[in-house]
Amino acid sequence: MPETIPAYGLWLLVVVNSALFILFAFSFAKPQSKRDWRSLGAFSAFVLALFTEMYGFPLTIYLLSGWLGSRYPALDPFSHEAGHLWSTLFGLSGDPHFSVLHILSTLLIAAGFIIVAKAWHVLHAAQSKGELATIGPYAVVRHPQYFGFIAVLLGFLLQWPTLLTLLMFPVLVVMYVRLARIEEREAAHHFPVRYPDYAAHVPAFIPRFGDDGSATHAHH
């Protein structure tokens, strides 16, 4: 079916969508330290790369157009629908915006931002009292803000994979893990008794459901 509007070259949409999600991340994460800004900057670069290919110039589609054309001769590789590569590669029919992958993507993005927001409130309240954050999201994982950002990034990858963002994703995950390790050393220094006990019961990134340790709460 012919396109009635251009699928790409929509740079205003690139700017608006990138700004929207970066501002979302800024309002939820509320960066304060250089480390926070570095984390937000890396996330912002990922988002900008994503929307540049989604609405601006489809670099991934351009590089794969020959292969896509030979593998899927009926496909218009430069249509917007073709940018949902997982739907194409898995042979999913129908509007990709209503596919299981797209719905899961939306849920991951929304849940990730909610987790980041809730974690920030708990962390801010604990820091203002000079205490260790161990309730709410911090009772499930030790680094819920990084966990939330990783969920958002994964959601974006499920919705619109690109070569650049697929390469950036593991780099960002490694960066978040390293930042988490730095924060753990600082927390262990400030809370030499409580933090080791907390870390022994609550996993760093992957929740342990059904485990008593995942329900560890602060002892006031």
C-alpha cells in the first residue's frame, strides 16, 4: 500500500519525541551528582539515536535494504511499518503497533519510568534523614533506578531495533552496573553494618520473587 505521508525526514518529530523522553527521564531521575548526569546523558544519547532512525534517517534500514529486499520482496523497506524489524523478521502480520512485542514494549517503558520515579522518592527521603534506602523498590532490588532505566531501554529495543541502539544497549548496561558498584562501595563505607546485611538479602538487579530476602525492609 503506498505511503500517503513520508515515513522519514520528520526531524520535528525526532526533536519533540527525544525531548519528551529525555525530560521524562530528567524529571523522574532528578540528577544531582556528576554520576547522575553521566547516566542521564548516556540514556539521552540512546533516545536521540533511536528517534533519529525512527523518524529522521533510517540508517539501519538503509544498510539492510538489500538483504530485506531479497528476503522480503513484497516489503517496502522504507515504509514506517518496516522499521518495526522484529515484526518483519518474526513474520508477524497486522499492524505492528498492536503486536504483542509493541504492547510489551509499551509496558516495559511505562513500568521502567514508574520504578525510577518511585525509587527516587524513597532514596531522597532516606538521604534527607541520613538513612539507608531499603523500602519500596529498594526492598526488591538494590539499584531500582538503574533497573528501571534498563527496562525502558529494553522496551525501546523491542519496539524499534536499530544497529546503533543494539550496540549501545550492552554498553549502557555495563555502565549502569559499574555505577552501581561505585554506589555500593560508598554505601558500605557510610553504613558498614547495615549495608552488608541489606546486600546479603536483596539482589542487585534481578528480583528474587518468593524469596524472603526480597522483602527486606528498613529497620528504624
